[in-house]
Amino acid sequence: MRALLIASLATALAACGQVAPLRPLPGKSFPVKPLMASATPSVGYLLALPPMAKPGRTDELLTRSQPRRADRFDLPPADGDAAPAEVEPAAPAPSTTGPGKVEESR
């Protein structure tokens, strides 16, 4: 029981840290200014993710509901008639085999 109390106090103490701006270690300095840059990059700039690390969504082509544009390639059939009507499938043929039925010779 005592070990559990000590472990929970140590965890609580470790979790309670001070949030402060980042500074370089003693004796160290920030990175030097890049050769072609106009200023030395700040800490926030160095810690920011580049756009390649978290790209935006590009698979959403329509952002709002819109009527479709006319398609100049949506032409009637070549013979000028209307498109054929859908044909309903024929009823399945009755089974000639099964319990109590004998297949007839052909």
C-alpha cells in the first residue's frame, strides 16, 4: 500500500511541470541564420510542421451541391432512335430434377 502511494505521488509530481518558452541549453545557441534567409528562424517557426507533413484534403471535389453541367458528349444513339428500354429478365425455367422427379432423356 505504501509503495502504491509513493508511486502515485511520484507520478503526480512528474506530471506537474512548468510550461515555459523554449531556450537553448547553457553554452549553446539557436541555429545560425540560413545563408539565403533574411532573418534567423524563431523557435515557433522551427517547431511548425511543414505542409507536406499534414497535407490538406484534395479528394473533396464538390464543396457544395450543384447541378451538373451539360455534357456535349452525351449524344443519342447513332440511328436516331431512343435508347432501348430495359428488358425484364425472363422467369426462371422450372426445375426438372429434384426429389420425386426423374430427368427426362433428350
